[in-house]
Amino acid sequence: DIVMTQSPNSLPVTPGEPASISCRSSRSLLHSNGNNYLDWYLQKPGQSPQLLIYLGSNRASGVPDRFSGSGSGTDFTLKISRVEAEDVGVYYCMQGIHTPRTFGQGTKLEIK
Amino acid sequence: QVQLVQSGAEVKKPGASVKVSCKTSGYSFTDYPIHWVRQAPGQRPEWVGWINVRTGVPDFSQQFRARITITRNTSASTAYMELASLRSEDTALYFCAREGARSWNPDYWGQGTLVTVSS
């Protein structure tokens, strides 16, 4: 199975400051069609995961433009340009190119 | 709007089976696969399996292959996941989720169904 590793595990951030989360895959997520099959989700307390970024760098519908995704192959990054209080929760990366799908261990973002 | 509404919480004894339903609305049911993901308390989500809703062909994570069934009823726009031979480690929140139009991962998720396995 593909192993997904995120860093850091915990991320305390002051509102208005930027934040960055790294996700590494044990195998390439780059398909021959040119897409990177890596998605980012935010799971707020007591809620289902919500899609933020798909195919590595595409914002899902309704996601604020302060969220951005980048990377290719095995290394990916989620950036929040200016953290807001509503951004608290656990962020997961998930690979979609191989079965079984696998998730990173999560990064818990909290407000300082 | 796209909605996935799951059945209610279940409490089962070890060795029993549980069947969770996922009723969808707001889109063409047969156009998108449905994934099942579970999440034990305090753990990362774990992919269980998925079903090609158009063909009815499922696929599963190897660890569940011997005891899981994923089906769908196209006339009811509903998917089902049944897990047999339950053990305490199966206690988790079980989610159904629709696969995205471009990505091969879920975009819309159900609210989750808590399955508790306890003697």
C-alpha cells in the first residue's frame, strides 16, 4: 500500500499568518495523463471531511482562494495564505491513484 | 444540491453483521462511483472499498475482502455496505462518499454512521 506522510502533526497559527502542510507519498501519484492524484481535505470537529483541493492544485467549489495546493510526483504542499479561526481542524492528504486509497496521518491546525 | 444521507447508529455484538445505507440525491446516481471510508476514534480515515454504481462491480481493501459486501439499488439511488464477523476493532464512524467528477477520490460525503461493536 502507498504510505502517505504529513508534516507537521500539529500546527499552531496566529490568525492572519500563513500556514503550510507537507504531504509525501511512498510512490509517485503522477498519472500518465498528466494529473497528480492527490487531494486535500479538512475535517472540522464533529464533521465529515470536506474536499479542499483536488488533483494536487485545483480548489474545490466554494473553497476560499486563501487555500492553494502545489506539488507533483511524491511531494505536495497545502498552503493557507492567511489563517482564519474557521480553518481549525485536521487536514488530511489522500492519494487516489492506487487501490487501496490511503490517507496521511493528519495535521491538526489550531489557533494560537 | 448533492446529498448523501446515511442510516443511523448501530450497536452490535462481536460476530454479528451490520449493514449501512447511503441514500443519495441531487445528481445522477449511476454517473459516479461511491466510496466507503471508516474512521476509528482519534485515527486517520481508512478506505474500505468502492462500487462502480453503473456496473455494480465493487472493489475492496484487502483487509476487508473476506467479510465485506458493497451493493447498490439504482432505483432507490442508494448504496449499501455490509460488514460481517464484527470485532471490537471495527468500532468506527463509517462514511459513504461520492467520487469526484475529475479526481478519483471523494468530493461529497455522507454524515457518517457510528458502528459500535461491544459485548
